[in-house]
Amino acid sequence: MKFLRTGAYQICSKHRRLALTLAVLLFLVRLSRVNAQDNTSGYRHEWYAEDNDRIKVETDTFNIDMALGPKVRATGQLVFDSISGATPTGAPPQAQWPFPTFNDLYQNAYQQAFNSHFQSASNFNYQNFVVTGLETLQTMTNSILPQVRADAGHDATNSATSSFQSLTNNPNYRNKTVPLTQMQEFRTAFALGFPITFSRHEFTPSIAFSAESDYVSRGIAVNDAFYFNNKNTTLNLGWSGNFDIVRDENLVWEHKSTHDFLAGVTQLLTPKSYITANLTFGTETGYLSDPYRGVITATNFFQDNPSDAALLPEKRPRHRTSEIIYLGYNQFVDPLNGSAEVSYRFFHDSWQINAHTIDLRWNQKIGKRLVVSPMFRYYYQTVASFYYVIVPDFNNLPTAYSSDYRLSELNTFSFGLRATYRIHKHLSLDAGYMRYVMRGLDAATSQSAYPAANVFTVGLRGWF
């Protein structure tokens, strides 16, 4: 990603964004006072920091939910992300690179030296012997070959020895961790929704926008929640579309569009328990590659600089479909004064990725003001059909190829704790910590590609 300008301009720009955010929120607060119905607003700051000085993300999120009238509400979220640090390039560790051997270097140098010496000797002998008729061309060639071969072998040995020593003396030669590259980016995003209640429906149109230096996203969505069975059952139908532009590896803006269709139902089982089942179908078209990921190829494409991989830009399919099944169960437990949240999510796509997510949470109320919520999440996915650690043949490239570790077979573990304290009837404070660990499951991808991170959050929420 492109580096941002730093200094006074960037600081002032951020301050202007924050000031504009506060001005918009204050305007909405004044507007909502006429129809106050348990309105809320909040702020949260999140720190995401990967181990070994890799990616760091700081996120500021402002949100608001308020009434605009008896049957209309407004929900909004404004997000500022600051991203920096080191990320894998797509190349495997140097220990897996196809470096030339001494013999490869010798053969290449010998051919060049032989051609040079033979040309020089041929020119000399042609002028001195053939022109005078003292020697035929074949006799001349036979007479100069021994010396040409000896001279070429001497030059090739010196050249190959020097090149091989330079290669093997590089401190990154045969390194066992993936190469990284530094990046820095800033993202601004917002989303606005307007839930409208009529009859037994809550119809919500919404818009979203996100911008960074190399990616701009515009989204619209509609959702209809239909209540029936004495409001014990809710049917949800929704559609969302994103219309994005992305800078590719040649800095050319490419189009990308995403459409998701959702159908789901929430059923109240008892006054203190309910289940949710959702089915989502999605489709993506356009530029779906990551312009900052490359691939290493083998077969007549040697790497000669351990400090700087020669990479081809990755090439993903320009179309993707996906299906998601989600099942959730929530139960309040009276004797413990707490509630359990259990969910399972299955994902499948046309890239042959199958993924499973299990999410477990417990919300424990302690006294009148404190709620403590431990959580655990497990995620597993299979490998994409076009994932390679090294693309095997430079002269016969597949239709699609990527070395992005996020497309390999992997699993992740997340576990953490969140605490929410009601300071006042109009104000609460929350803080949380989560540990995130990703692990590769194939035998080829280096474990050094997969990140582990600490995530800290702190936030305020107010009622007005």
C-alpha cells in the first residue's frame, strides 16, 4: 500500500475529521430530542497489534442510534483506521526459493564466455589464415576449439565462484522466515441506516462508504424484518451491494462489485431463549486480486537476490460465488444470572474454500452494574484451488494463482474477555482483550507467514 504523507497536514486532517464527526453527532442529538426513545451514542478505540512488529491497526469508531420520529430511527457509524507495519509479500522463506546452484551459474557463464572467445579467435584466424588460403574454415575451427574451451572454462569458473559466493554470503540466504514489506495506510468509513417501522415490518435502507489511497467502496443495502406469530417469529430478507474501485499492481483503477442476499428467521423459544438461522448467497465480480501479493515461480526462473524476491503479481479468478449458513442459540440462565451465546457458521465458495466457525460467549452479570463476558472462537478453512507456495512452471502458468497465506488451509483461535460497567444510568464503560492466533495446516507453507495478535478495546456508551 502507498505510504501516506506525515506531519502537520496529516494531523490537522485527522482533527478536522474528528471535529466534523462531533458536529454531525451533535446535530443528530438535537434532532432526536423531539422524539427521544432510548437513544444511544458511543465511542470505541481498538488497538490491534501483531507479534514480531508486524501489522498494527488503531481504530476509532463513533456510533449513534436515535429516533427521528415515531416510526423512523437513524443509525450511524463513523470509522477511522490507521494501519502500519510489516506484512508478507507472498514469497515463501528464502530456504524454499529456487536459487541457482554453482553448476547453474557455471553453465550460464561458460556459454557466454565460450561464445565471446570463439568469436574473437575466429575473427583473428579468419583474417590470418583463411584469406591467404593456408587453412580451411573447418581446420581453423578445430584448431582453435581447445584453447577457446580452456579460456571459457577458466572465465566461467571465476565468474560462477564470485556469483555463488555473493549469493551464499547474503545474510538472507536460506532464511527460514517469510520476507516482509512495510506498509502504511489510513482509512475513513461511514454507514447510515434508517429503520422504518410500519404494520408488522421494520424496513431498513442503508448506505456505506469507505476510502483509502488505493481502495474506494460504496455500498447500499435494504433489509426487511417481518414480525408474526405474536412477534415470537421474525423473518429477515435482505440485499446488500458494494461497488468498489481498486488500484491494481500497475496502479490502474479496476472495478469490483459484490452482491449478498440474505434470508433468515429468528424464533423465540421461551421468554429467555431464542434461535437464529440465516442463509446468505453472495457473488463477487471484477478485480479480486491483492495488488500487494506476488508469487515466486520455478522452472528456468531462478532467484538471484535473497534480499529482494523477483515476483509475479498474483492472479485470482475474476468471479466468486459463496454460500453461508449461520445457526445461533441464545439462552438466559436464571440461577447463574447470566446468558450463553452459541453459534456455528459454514462457508463455501467457488474457489473451493470450505470454512467452519464456532463462537462461544458467556455474559455474566456481577452485582447491579458489572457484566463480564468471556469468549472463544474457532475457525477452520480448506485451501483455495489456486493456492501455491511456489508456482511450479514459469513457462506454463495456470489460469489463476496466488501465494497469499490467507488462502491456504489454516485455522484460527480467538479467546478473550470483555467487561462492561454501568457508571450511571446514562453512561457505561467497556474494556476488552482478545488473543488471536492463526496457524497453517499444510506441510509447505511456513508457519512464519501466519500472524498472532493482541487486540485491546475501550469504549463509552451513553443514553439520552
